[in-house]
Amino acid sequence: MSDFDRIRWRSRRGLLELDLILDRFLAQQWHTLPAEQQMAYQEILLLPDNDLLDMVNRRADTDVEHWLPVIERLRNA
């Protein structure tokens, strides 16, 4: 299994709306992300589903500065 396949598997969530956003993000943007943003994305995946969805939907913010570019990309995915 490739690293991308592992990331895609870890991106599968319990919320359909979040699954759709993450799947689209991976298909359109993963291979163009700088390494530091790929690492930030992997950190973001550790969040509970509802917390992550709230950030993507602009209902919550994060204080983790290096997550911000990835969260913004997710919002636009």
C-alpha cells in the first residue's frame, strides 16, 4: 500500500459530508501540497470528525498556525 493510499484510508470518516470534502481535496490537491502541508493534514486527521467539520465549515477556528493553509484549502475544496 502506498503512502497516498494510507492517507486516503485515514481520511475516511464517519460523516458523509466530511468524507466528500476530504475525498475531493485529496483528488484535486494532495499531490501539489508542499511536504509541510501534507504533514499538517495528517495532524488534522487526528481531530474528531465534528471538530474537523466545524473548522472546514468556518464554525470553529484553530490556534495551530501551520494548519491554517490546509484548513483554507479544505474550505475551498
